[in-house]
Amino acid sequence: MIKSLIITHGGLGKELIKVCEKIFNKNIDIECICFNWEEDGTIAINKVENFIEKNKGNKIMIFTDMFGGSPSNICFEFVDKNIEVITGINLPGLLKFLTYREKNMDFKKLAKIVKKGAIEGVNIIGEYLGEKND
Amino acid sequence: MIEEKVEIINKLGLHARAAAKLSHLANTFDSDIFIVFNEDKVNAKSLLGILTLAASVGNYISIIADGKDEKRAVKEIKGLFEKKFDEES
């Protein structure tokens, strides 16, 4: 089982998990770290280290809310063959991950699929309707 | 291969929760299953694929199944639409 962690500014990650639970109508095994605006990152880094230690032996997918933001920046050092970080996570990306996480596929390939799902979830409706009406 | 048309009769159309139920059900069958709406054909086992159809109440979609359990798949998926995804009484 791939273990997963969401690290976001404020409570964004918690809300994303709640929405996914509502959509799938079941509890979802993803932990969340809400990055405290006031702190320098030490507490969050400790929490990430604890999560990794606790889930040693598993693959770990970490999601953060924005490339370049503190939650992402503290994760760079953790990436290795068993740990990947996907930044800018959104609802479509998370739903993609939850749909594929149990399919026993290559971990790095899964990361690519999730990234693609997240990007494809961003559309300009005017353009989308234009394409449909062409 | 079997194809059947069905009207979307739940108020919210093929929204996230309905699409999750549909893809979950489709994944219980071995057959290849597709949903067709206008010119778009998506894999019924893909939640995000279904959402891209943006199909709403009053629209008609087609369910296409191809495989050894195709008959049961179409019947059960059609049933899900007919009972409004258990969202409304």
C-alpha cells in the first residue's frame, strides 16, 4: 500500500481529504500536515520525518499545494526511490491518485499519472465549449 | 458488444459523487465499458473520464459494454442511472 501525506498552507489539505471522502463515501488513508504560517518549518519537517519513519518499508507519495511554497520546499530533501513529492495538488489529481493507488503499478509511473490528471483538471470552460461546438 | 441509451434523471447530472459510484460499479465488471455523450466516448471505469463529459439532467448517454459480463454490466449501470444514483427519493 502506498502511504500518503498532504502538506499545505493552512487547512487546505484537510478540506481536500474531506471532499474526497464525501465523493468516495468512505474514510481515506491520507495524513495531513497543516503548515503553520508563523513557524520556520522545523515543526513541519519533524512531522514529515516522523511520518516517513512510521511508514518505513512503504512507498510514500507526498502532495503539496504549490511548487515553490514552504510545504514543497521542505520536502525536496526527502525524495528518493521510495518517496515522491507532487506539488500543486488539486481535487482531480487527488482523485486520480486514490483511484490508482491500489492498482499495484510502478510508483514513479503513478506519480506521472497523478500529475497528468491534475493538469487535465484545469480547463477554461469557454475554450472547452468552443472545442465542443467546433 | 451491447449498447443502451439512458436518460440522466438525477438533478445534479454526472457530478463527482455520481461519477464515483458509476466508475466503482464499472470496475466490478471484466468487460470494457464506455459512456458516450455527444461525440465524446470515455472509459466508464475512469472517474475523471466520466467527469469530463459534463453531462447534466435531461441529457441522454449511451452505455457500451464489450466482454463476457457485458449484459449484466449494462443492466446494472443502467439501473444506477434509473435509481438516480441513490441521491434522491
